[in-house]
Amino acid sequence: MLAGSVIRRAWRSARVKVLTPEEFESPLGKRVYDLRHTCLTNWLNDGVPAAQVAEWAGNSVPVLLAIYTWCVSGQLTDLKKRIEARGELPEIPV
């Protein structure tokens, strides 16, 4: 086990070495835990069902959705096409 301060210093050092100065000053990967958020967000945005992501993350679906609902994006067009293909979507003005 390592102390949190040791991990934070190593993480900061790694960020300095691999990121541009602008990226380093941004919130990009500011904390090691941000990698978890990125991973879960990517899974949700790639269409992995929330129940499956919650199981993999060790969360309940309500907790997962409370945290990640705001960052799920880019699926509306695909979802509309899937529903329209089944003939179950009423005409919606664009």
C-alpha cells in the first residue's frame, strides 16, 4: 500500500512529462480517479447498458445514473434510427 500523497506526486510527475502545458493546467486526468470516470463514461457512450456498467463498476444502477447521466451523449440519432426501424417512434419534428 502506498500513501495517497505518494500516488498523487507520482501522478503529477507523469502528467507533467506526457501532457502539454495547456493540457496539464486543464482538468484532464487531474486525479488518478478521473480514469475511472473516463472509462465508465466511455462504456456508457459506447452503448453498454447501464446495468452492465454498474455491475462492472461495483455500483448500483441508481448511483451510476445519478453520477453519469449528464455525460452520456451522442446516442440520440442512433437510438431514433433503431426505434424508427421497428416502426414504434412517432414522427418528431427536428
